[in-house]
Amino acid sequence: MANHILHKKYVEFSFEDFLQDDFFISSIKNPTPETLVYWNKFCERNENIENYTAAKDCIESINAYNYILSPQSAEQIRKSIHQKINRKKRIPQLSYWGVSAAACVVLLMVIPFWVMKKKEVPELKPDIESFADMTRSRNKATEIQLVLSDKQTILLEREETIITYDTTGIIVDKKAIAQDETTGFNQLIVPLGKRSVLNLSDGTKVWVNSDTRLIYPVAFAEDSREIFVDGEIYIDVVADAQRPFIVKTKDLDVQVLGTKFNVMAYDADNEKKIVLVSGSVQIKSKMETNITRLSPDQMYTVQDGQSQVQTVDTEKYISWINGIYYCQDEGLGSILQRLSRYYGTEISCEPSISGVMFSGKLDLKDNLSEIFNNISFSLPISYIEEDGKYMISKLK
């Protein structure tokens, strides 16, 4: 959405509108360089600043507490805010600042009460899937982001980074970063055109492809190890019989003890794939009741709720970690989508050729023009590059 459209939208927002807007809440709770610039410009215009500031203060007052609310408490807070807003509508002389203060008082009253009660009931913290859903952002990052559990965000400008967790903290491209948090979740957000390698605290190694969000705990639990993926990873899991390793996606859970496999599960894509290189995995789809077990050189595919298992050449599916892309009877449209993610460049093609099949080996260290030249040796295509975007068409 263009900034001028967003600006017009927020100029007309009420205090309540701000508190129900995903982009605004995400900007305050997890600010990025882009959102900081946007809201600074918004404030400079001095339009609707009263409602914006009241809502911002309210959300920041909640963030000041390092407590995780249960879903029931969160719902109670939401209803309380609505009651205060409705009261404001019935009593015109009550200012928005009054509503802000009232809403924040309700929030601050609920939180300490819940904290006092937590000695009597088990502490409720979001699981990794709930955390993934709560922290999902519609904004596409342009740099690799390492979001630590204490809300610190580290921007990494290199095209490829190596991140390692050890007993002393985090090492990013040979630079040490201290982390005081011992609980909670970290996020590694890899944008289009970039990649990363993550060495987890248990010795497990993860290659993270472009346009991927990976969520993992600061420290694994004593009885299990869980991570969440939206995107594509290749993972080499260190065996630990006492702590099975589970890779979670929106639609699948993949459980292993020690193995190497590739997960391609972009939330935006209809088709999801698990390719097993060595060891064994068991897959549970959230749309099916049965559990599927894979042997080496097998691929599990699920699309439109239908799954299948087939034997494949695993090298084709993991070669991206070495900068190579093997295509075997693959539709041009699918190839271009993967190239667009890998290079972070917009690529489109005429519908008449998107289904044309191509087989070959593409060197991802080449630039896109060289890759399209290589494809044109096998397929009758031409391409035009304009303003950093590529258009593929049928050769006339």
C-alpha cells in the first residue's frame, strides 16, 4: 500500500481505530527503520497527532511489563477498551486523552492482577505457533533481521550471513552480541535476495533461503526442541534421543531425532514440500489425521489438502545451499518464482509460456541476464530488463 494512501487512512483514525490496526500495533511493538521513518513523517505533519500519541502511549505502557497475557486476559482487555470507547461516544465532553488514560488504567489493573494470580495457576505463555501468528508482519524487510527476545532488532546488511549461538551469546559474522534473555523466542527474518546460515545452541545447523522467517527459542526445553518456519530451510539436526526435534509450519509438523532434510513451506504458496536426505522423519499434516514417515530420498508433497510421497533426486532440492538450481521438467512459471525470491527481483512472464517445461542446471552465482540467456538456449524465450524488473516473453 502506498504511503500516501496509508497517510490518508491514519489521518481519519480514531483512538480505537489505532488500537485495532495491525500495522500500527506492529510498528510500536516491533519498530523497523522503515516504520520509524513513516511515523516520524506522519507526526511532522501534525495531523491527528492527539489520537496517534494516545494510542502509542497506551500500547507502550503495556509493553513496559514483561508479562505474557493469557488469551482470556487479552480478550478482557479488548472488551474493556471497547467499553471505555463506547462510554466516550455517549459522553461528548470526555476527551480522547481521557479515553486513553481510562483504557490504560484498565490494562494496567488487569496485568498486576494476573501476575498475582499466576502463583495459583500455571503460567500461560504463548507456544511457538501462537508467537509466530502474533508477530507476523505484512511489511517486507529489505535487510536480514535478527529479532531478539528482548525486542532488540539487529539489521544485517550482507547478502549472506552466518549466525552462531554458543554458551556466551551470539556471534554474527564473527562479531559477538550479548543476549541476557534466557527464555522467549528469537526470529531470523531473511528477505528476498538474501540468505543466512544459523547454528543453533544444540549444534543443529540451518541454511535459510530467501523470503523466509525462522522462529526458535533462546534455549531449547529439556524434553523437546521446536522451531517454526515460514519459507524454505535445509537443516542438519544433531541427534538427541531425549529431545526430539520438531520443525513446525503453518500446515505441517515434522519430527526427527537426527537427520538432514529440506523444508519448503512458504505460507504464500499452495504447495508444500519435505525432502529427506538422510535419517528419518515423521510428518503430521494439520489437515489430516494420519502420520507419514519418510525414508531417505523421498519427498512428501501436500497441495490443496492432498498429499503424496515419491522417490526423488534429493540433490535437486538442496543444491540451493551451494548456489546451484537444478530444474527437471519444471514449469517456467515455477522457476521464475524461485529465481525472483532468490535474487530479490521482480520477474514476470507471458501466461502462454509459464507452463513450458525446462530441465537444466542454473548457476545462482550468475546474474539474472546470464541465467535467462542460458534458459533461452533450450526454450524460445526473450527477456527485457527495465528499472531492475524482468519481463519474459515468447520469442517472436
